Amino acid sequence: MSVQGTILVLDGASTNRIMLKVQLTAAWYHVVQGERLQGLGGLLRRARPDLVLTSQALPDGTAADVKRLVMADPDLIDVPVVAIAPQNDRAARLKALADGLDDVLAHPFKDTFLLARVRSLLRTRADTQDLQVGNESQPIGFSEPAPALLTAPKAAHVAVLTQSARAGALWQKALSKTTRHRLSAHTLTNLQGLLSGPIPDAIVMEVNADMSGLNLLADLKSRGTTRRTVLIGVLADDNADLASEALDRGADAICMGGFCADETLLRLENQIARKARVDQMRASLRRGIAESWVDPLTGLYNRRYAMRAMDQILRQSAQSGHGFAVMLADLDHFKAINDKFGHTGGDQVLTEAATRMKQAVGSAGFVARIGGEEFMIGLSDTTQANALRVAKSLCDRFRQSPFDLTDSAASVPVTISIGLISSHPNDPSQSLRPTPLDGLIKSADNALYAAKKAGRNQVRVRPCAA
């Protein structure tokens, strides 16, 4: 049997636990059961659930206590906790949402609605897990600690989307009395104002029995611009089948039984806070990925990036037949600069050298620091003559303008030696066959050695190693 996830069911009544287990195991979920708050910490560590369904009242605690225990474990911080409350008890539902529960289900409920909500919550958690390694609470591949759980941003943009402008105005007015978020109202038949301006952080939308609202949910969730926007559906009645369909179409939460400003605001706070945390994790991951390609001192790319970028240039050249060039550049007598001015002075020279290289190369290629004072420059879609002009221009930039150091009254003369390798796109022997990267770098290194041996402060060219 395929198990889609582990769900922890907590309820003091055995009949309720058994009923939920039957419903969930029929849908191939692994169910773990508990009946009280005592011992829950150990049960959570053993079961590592993907979702917790808990009665709002346990023999020795509440659903809010369960949520706090789950949140106390850094590896479970994104596990949704859903309270099960009595049917038609709106006050209990609002209290659970105010206590920070991820959702509230009114018991008894249809299998279809229960499973739709479970699927929706597990999809949300899976999105968060994609930003983590296994069960660890930190972004992929980086050692910084996990970002703290965030509160909702102070200036979130919430759009109200209704069938009629009158309903939208009433909803907006009711929400504006107590919310800190910016509100805008739109109609379902005219989405231009919603999609043409800044994309909202959340959309509260009316969902009726016709297909227009359901189709719009799916459309918004599939668009690149709105797929991370929080979508909260508001149903006029307690239609469980419609609610199930809305959840499967992409709604992040459902308000049933008509518009209720208090419930809508609580769900907004919950969902926007979750979105804020996931957005920060995603931004942290992107920064980490970017930083993994960058040399922290100079801001240039590092060797890892250079090797992959050069490999891509070679493949593109083989496919297009256009020329390319690679240079290895080395600062002359850098050890003497370090010895005289210390590592602080040496670092300043490296940073200024990086700036001059980027200015010389511009958008024609990449510059990377691949060693202490050694750099790689890759140029795509170029000729040997053009690459040689860039290399000589680079030497001139160093030779003609000495470097200013913070702790030195006099400017420091710095020169650079460059080994250049370029392809010959008109050579039939090189067409449609990538040049081996290792051989290319070895040839560039030999050219650099020749420049050093010839007196430094110059460019030497070697034939491409095909």
C-alpha cells in the first residue's frame, strides 16, 4: 500500500479516532493515534507527522496546547495543526483560529471535504519542505540558522473579489474596520484591475455553485504571477462538495456559511503569516545559491561558477559555430604587495582589480576569481582579435592607473599578466565538437606562464587545445 503521509489523530474519544483512521487509511495515509496531551512530545518525535488533527478539547488540554507543542520542535514548525470543533459552533471555530490553529473542521464532516482539506494542507507543507533538507529546519545546502517564524507583514495587500461591486464594497468596509492590511475591491467579471497592477499578497474571493469562481481559483493558482498569492474562498452556505472542489482547485482556506469578517480576518492573518515565512525562506535560499557562486571578497564569481559557465560557453560554441575565448589572469608580484602592505592592503588590491576587470569585460562575458590572485575571464561569441583587444585593454587599465590604498600615502603600481586561448570558428575540425575544458585551461595556463616568463605585464596567446 502506498502511504502518502503520516497523520497524527488526537482525540479523547476512541470512536472519533477510529472513524478518522478509517477515513484516512482508505485514502492511503498512515495514521498514528493519541488521546491526550501527556506524552505528546515523545509521540511527535517518534511519529514525525506531516499533519495533526486534534479535537479542540482533550482530557488534559486543548488544541491550542497541541499547536504550541508542535511549534516547539524546530523540525515540525511547518506541520499544520487542525482543530476539530462541534458543528455549527462558530465561536469555537473563531477561538481556534485566534489561537493560531491552521484550520478548524466542524464535526461531523464528509469524507470528500476532509480529504480535500488534508490534500491542501499537505501540498502547502510540501512546498515548505522543498526549501529544506529532509526534516532539517534550514535552507538547502547552507549552514545559517532557520529564519524565525514571522508575523504577518504590516502592509500586505489584500484584494476582495466578488460577483457584484456592491458585495465587494460591503466586504471591504467590514474588513477595513479592524485590519491593518491595504484593501482593494474587484469583481469577478473584470479582473483587469486586479492583474494589471501590483499582485496582491492575498485574495478573498466569492465562490458560488457555478464554475466561474472555481475556474478562476485554478487559473490564479496556475499563473506565475499569482501562484504564491494566498487564496481564501468564501461560500454562501455549508456546501461541503463545493468547498472540496474549491480546495482542490487551489484555495488555501475556505470560509463556509457566508461572509464573516471576523473569520476572514483570522484566516488572513494565519495565511499571510505563513506566506511571509515561506517567502523569507525562499529569498534566503536564493541568496544562498547566489552566494555559493560568488567570491565574498571581490564580489566576482568563484571557481565553481567559472567552470560551469565555461563549459556552457564551449557547448554553445560547438552548436553555433561561433568563436569563444578564455583568459587566465594573474596579478604580478602580488606576494610583494602582501608583504609590504599586509593582507588588508592585498585585499584592497584584489577588490580594485576585480572592479577594473568587470569594467573591461562588461557584458561580453564573465570574470571569476579562481585562486588567491588568479582570475578567469570567459567570452562567448567572439573572435581572437576582439578577445585580444579586451585583454590588452585590461593590461592598460592596470598599468596606467596605480592603485590607491587606505594606509598608503603613495599609489601602488600593479600590473597583470594574461594567458589567452581562443577558438577558431571557421576551423571545420572544431565545429559541432565541444573543446575539452581541461585541455583548454591547461593551454591558457601555459600561455599565462609564457607571459610571466617574458617579463609580465603582457598578454600571450596560445592555440586552442582541440
